[in-house]
Amino acid sequence: MRVDLFDFDLPEERIALRPMEPRDHARLLVVQPGSPFADRRVDNLPDLLQPGDALVFNDTKVIPAQLEGIRERDGTVAQISATLHMRVGPDRWKAFLRPGKRVKEGERIRFGHGGSSCFLGTLDATVAEKGEAGEALLVFDLSGAMLDEAVAAAGHIPLPPYIASKRPDDQRDRTDYQTVYAREEGAVAAPTAGLHFTPSLLETLKQRGIEEHFVTLHVGAGTFLPVKADDTSEHKMHAEIGHVSEETAQALNRVRERGGRIVCVGTTSLRLLESAADENGVIQPWSGATDIFITPGYRFRAVDLLMTNFHLPRSTLFMLVSAFSGMDTMRAAYEHAIREDYRFYSYGDASLLLRAPS
């Protein structure tokens, strides 16, 4: 499909730079194909779901994966930024370098300089490989838990570009850009639909008879990369590491068997469940890397509803929601959201999407 079919104009002032307080007071646009849109609030969610439904959350935890460093060559020093996006070994990460063209394979980058890290001078890495679009494989001198501690001390929260271009990250982002149920470290971007949940909302949902289950997909920085191809068939997704336990798979299959609905909180949990489901829609235990790319025409196997934020034009995520609820429906929904002053992107408002009939 042509990528320009997924374009739309968004006024700058609709981009949220901070989350709503309290989190669950963010607005929630209910989208049911063939029905009028409903303007609600996230804390209305218990009344919008049914007893026996199951919410599926991504429990990945964001790490401070934005590193600033220097590279020296022939007496010249260059500043290099690295956004870690996938761990591939105890001492190695795939990362996006900026500016990537200034770095060659085999060169050394010294991270943490100019900061307060106690690992100053030891968080160094070798550029082992270079790929496309500024991607590189970094092999660090530290490994395992020591590398984790060094990254945590020297790194910054990698805010999405549309926020980072307007303000620097601060200490508040370490809390704001994290779900209240985050526990599995490894993401460099938050599963942002989950940012709206509070302990009190989760408790109300339980009392309503709505189950909660957790999967893990470590969101990578590739989620923010623009689609540069003219046609969706030419775009390559960056893989992300995920895990669905046998216990969770069995529990979700039981929900479907007794007539309950699977409600994914975020596109990340949806992509993971769709990767784990077989042709009959049965969710299997699953672990590994997924690069599933969902565009209109995709047949959904496992997911009935999707709660998600409002996404970038021409992005793979807007393509996904268009596949889920229909292109015409989602274009109309976004026009409604812009007209009604909804807040967009990671710190913005949310939508609750019902799946379009097959």
C-alpha cells in the first residue's frame, strides 16, 4: 500500500509534552466501527469493558538508554549520541548512532564523559559493525550487571524525538515515562498506553471482574523511525525481543473459550500476541524476536480490543490501528480527536478501539 495514504496534518499544539495528572484522567476516545465516536475518560474503562474480559499489559521497564559520548580520531574529537535499542549479548547492544556517518567500524566511543557517573572513563565501547540508518553494534568493555549499572548511571531516558526536540529530559521523566507495573528491564521506549493506569484503576478493574495478564516486549527505538519507503511492502521493521509465558498463554486461551474478550493495552502487547498466536487464534508460549508488520488486510488472530495512544502520521503504528479498526474509521477518528483537542503521542490521550469485522 502507498505510505502517503496514512498521512495527516497534526497541529503542533496537539503534541503533549507532559502526561495528564492524575494519569487515569486522560481522555479516552471509544472507536467502534460503524458507530458514533464516544468521548470518555480512561478511568471510565471499567464501565466500558465486561466481566470476563482480560486486559493484557506489557510489563517491560524503560532503561536510561540514551548515551552521550566522544570519539577521537587523528587528534579530532567528535560528539556522538547513541540510543541503545536491542541487547544481543551480556556486553553488546545494537544502537542508533547520531551522527552515524562520523563513526567507522573498529573505532572506540567513550560514553559518560561530562556526567556524574562513577563509571566515568570505563563505559567505553567498540563499534563492531555498522548497519543502515545509523545503526551499529556496540561491544562494551563492561558486561552483565556492571554494564547495566553503568548505563543506568550515565544514561538518560530516551524521550521520543517529538518531545526531546522541545525540551530536555529531567528527573520527572524517569517516573512519568514508566508504567506503574513495569518490572522487566530492557525497553528504550515506554509502552505508552500503559502510562494511563494507576493502582486505583487497576484495583477497580479487578473488582469489576476483568482479568489482568502480563507479557513482555522490550520496545526498541526503531518504533520512532520514520517510514522512508513509498510503499509499505518496501519497509523493514526492526525486531524487538518478547516473551509470552505458558501460564499466560493458557489463561488467555481460557478467556476466549468462555466468551471473554482479549483487550491489549498498547500496540506492543498486540504485536506480541499476534506473533504468538497460531492460524486458529490459539496463543502459544513464545519467546524471541518479532518484526511483525501489521497493515490493512492483516487477519487478526487473537485480539478483540486495543487501547492505544494517538500515533504519528505515516507511522507503522497508525498503519496498525488502521488495520485493526479500518482505514476510513481511523482517519475519521483522528480528525475527530484533532477537532476536539485530544492530546497526541506518548504523553497524550488514549483511544479504545474495537476490531472491525473481518
